Amino acid sequence: MESLRMVLICTISLIDISSYYNACHHLKQQKTRRDQLNLLYCFITLPPQLSFRKIMPSTISDFYQDKSVLVIGSTSFVGKVLLEKLLRCCSNIDKIYCLVYTTSTSSNSSIKSSTSTTVTTTTTIDDCFDELCTSKLFDRVRRSNPKFYEKLIPIDIDTILNKDEKQQEQDEEKFRLLRDNIDVCFYLAANSYDFDEQNLKQMIQTNVIDLKSILSFLKTCTKLKSIVYLSSIYANIDCPYIDETIYPCPIDPLKLIDALSWMDNEMIELATPKLIGTKPNTFTFSHWLAETVLSNQKLTLPPVSIVRVSMIGSAWKEPYPGWVEKSNGLSELFISSSRGYLRSMKGDSHAILDIVPVDIPVNLLIVAAWQKYKQQQTSTIENSHNDISIYHCTSSGLNPFHWQEMESFFTEFSKRIPYEGAFRRPNLTITSHSLLHDSYVFFSHLIPAYLADFGLRLLGKKPRIVDLYKHIHKILLSLESFTIKGELQCSYDSINALRSLMQQHEHGNNDDRDEFYFDIRSLHWPTYIESYLIGTKRYILNEDLNSINVAQRHLRNLRNIRWLCNTIIVVMLWRIFIAKTPAARNIWFFILNFVAKFVKFFKISSAMRT
């Protein structure tokens, strides 16, 4: 026992923390009572200068030193920001293995380019990471480390998913590379809401079947210390109060997978409403199932943490204020509203818009992995690491922001920072009355759309505005379950405890809290919405900020056209419906006489002054 104690002291004095942790882990695996008592004795009798608190990594970035990280979903919006954060703030990280899908993807570019074309592309790993490494996102990393891309190891996700035996033999080397090296795993796949992918079978394939295959692989990883899964708070949107626990799905995921395997699309479409029950869509239902799968397998997995996030928006501070990349969800609403297409939206203006800047969940993911490993090292309770830690990353209960505020801020900022090629002047109205919303849609959406397409046909161009509005209405219909919902009542005990843990760990040093911030309470919403609009204009639409004067002139022309059209409509209605009566005719002549006298008086006054 004394020799073991001396080995531990020597190991710590050489600051070989990884060797120390490996020794502790080896002793924890021993099942005898004597070995456990030996380990406890060694901790108690350590010299004061070698206390356990001092042997922990001094900062979060120290924890990631020489670690190998696996990121599943690295090409998603959150995944790319996570890669940038790890490379910039944890510069001593060893390798980041990025699992990439290489299947064909379809994207609708109707709002972004004002056309309704659907583009289908097949992305290879080399194409994906060539584009990734040359992105503006990594400019700050590139300045400090021009060869940062050497730490990124792209790997086809089919390496660990189920496939034929011949392919398994070809990928055996990559499989062993991952199995023997990764220390931390971030699972971010399918974390963003896709309005074009609502087929239940596809969502189950992405969020449940692929998850089960990857979890089977993670069980074989010898060095894996922490798994962090990015889920959605809307997976439990039908609960009046969302606690930090997993609500098991009554449907067995395995039986559902077997049933969907022999159903055709028509049968799946008919069965979907019955299967998802009170869930608003297949996205939330599939995440509910995914959390159930994690709960069922937690005893055989390394320590697991779940971060439940609401709607993800542009960056608050990092990598750049307003940074946004993928044009979907709120970004598409901002673009369509700023260009004057979207005039009415159904929802409760007093409800809360639960949006979280992308850098908040990214920092929380990084800190959650560190916390889980720290908990595993300091816990004295056997098998305590099998408990899943759940963090709610939302804004409704910490820093609420209402749709009514967003409506006023948006109208103000979109006129101050207009987008190029506006269809009409920005003017968004949010109402919960179905009849009022339908009338707005008919008069402000459909009539202008058909008139615009009629004009395009006269000019010999392809009509596109009606199809664009169909895409906008599809987004609005998908968002109704989220916009009508009031405040999300959920628990924040874990995230408050994590914030307190960071304060205790730093001993007065605020570096970690400033570097890996996740406290949304200090976010100023008007400033954030303004930076969001600027980021959408700059990073999605690729518009030059110096051309704002041209866009403002275009808005003024649209205002003059609107006034002229309204005047013509009023005159026509007057002449058709009102001016036929003698009394209306006398009023009409009186108004014309009054206007003529006013103009004459104005000319005389101007001549006398000169």
C-alpha cells in the first residue's frame, strides 16, 4: 500500500495527470473491497500540496489537451461552430475526427435566391472539408494556426454504420483508429429542424437507427470518457413542465423500426398521426425516441450528457456576432420578411420566442463533457457515472423574448438595414386570429404573388413568386406548433449547478467563464436581433454592407409605388361606387376646388417671398 502511495505522489509531482487518471481508473475497475480501500487511503494520505483539487485540469482547455474528439454531425451549423471553438480555444487538442455523410442532399433555394429551384448535390468528404477549411468561419483560427486543418480527420460515417462485410474489411483500419483513440464524443446529427424532411421513416433512420449503430460502436471505444448528445427541448413540448429527466416513450423503438421496415410510404403517412400522438411533428417524436434509446443503454455506455436546446439562431459573440450559415427556420423567416414577402404570421404576439444563439449550446457542450469527466473522477458512489446529466439550453425561463418585441424590433431594423431586391416594404404582423391571418394572406400574399407572376409572364420570364409563397406557407405551417406555444416551463437546476461549479473551480479566475460562456441572461435582445439581420445579409445572402444606400433607395421607390397604387385604387372606387350620386359628386368637386385653391395660394406665397 505504501509503495502504491509513493507511485501516486511521484506521478502527480511529474504532472503526468493522464498516467494518474489511468492508474485510478484501473483501480476503480477492481471489484474487491481491499483495492477500493487502498485507493481511498492513498487519497486521504496525500500531502496537502498534492490535494485532489490541484491535480484536476486547471482550466477546461487543459482538460482537452492531447485529447482526441469525435464529432458526429460536424458539417451541421452547430457542428462547424463547435469545430471552430475547439480549434481556437483548445489549441492543444490532439485530433478531431469528423464523421461525414456522403449521400445526396436536396436544398430549396427559393427564398435565398428568390427562385423556387431545388438543387440536388452529392457531397464527397474531400469536397466537404475543402469548403469547410476555406470558410470565413475559421479566419480567426487560421491567423493563429495556418495548419489547423491537420487536426481535422474526416471519416465517412459508413465506417461505423451497418454495411456489408466487404466494406467492413476495407474500413477496418479506420475503425480501429477511432476505437483506440477517441476520448470525447459529441453527437450533433439531425439537431436542426428540417422543413423539407418530415417523413417518419427518414427521421427514424437518422435520429434512431443511426444512433443505435453509433452507440454500439462507442461501447467498444477503450479510452472514451464522455458522450454529449445534442437533443431538442421540443421533444417534450407536450409536457406542461419539462424536468431534467428522460420521459420514456411507450412505443418500443426496436418494434417501431421493424414495423417501418416493411411499410410503404403511403402506409407510413397514414400511420404517422397515430404514432406520434401529442407530438407536433416527426422531428420532435424522433428525438423523443432517441432519448429513450440513450436511457435504455446508459448502463453499458460511457458517461452520457444530454443538452436540450430550443430554436438555434445566429451567433451572439463568437466566432463573429451575427454569424449564421444555413438558411432555414428563423433565417428564412428573416429573409422573407425583410424582402417584403412575408406580411402575416399566425401566432400569439404575447408568446415567447425561444431562440438561443448558436455559441451558447456550443460552449455548453464543451463544458458538459468536462463536467461529466470531473464528476466521474471525484464521485465516491459506485456507478454514479451511469446517471445521464441533462441540461436545458433555452431562453424562455432565463431571458424571455416575446414575439411582439421581435415584431417591432424587426420592422425597425429591417428598414434601417434593408436587403437588396426587396419585393415589398417590410411590414410583419403577428396575429392569433385565424380569420384575420387568412385575410392578410389572401390580400397581402396571394394577390400580389399572382399579379407578379402575371407580369413576369408578360415579360417572357418564368413565374416564380407563387411557388415561393407556397414554400413560405409551408414553413409557417410547420412553425405554428412552436409560435402558438407559450413559455416553456422547464427546470434549470443542472445548468445552475454547472455555473456554480465553474465558479468554484476557477478560484477567482474568470477565464473559463469568459471563454466558455453559456449564461443567456446577459443577452440584450435588440442588439442581438440587429446583428442577426446583419449576419443574414452578410453571410447567407452575401450582400455588401456598403450597398445599404442602394437598398434604402429601392425601399423608397417601393413606398412611392405603394402610395401611387393606393391613390389610384381610391380614385377608381370613388368614381365607380360613390361619384354616381349628386351628394358624392358635390363633395368630389369641393375637394378638387379646395386643392386647387391651396396650390394657387402656395404659388402666390412663394412668389411674394422671392
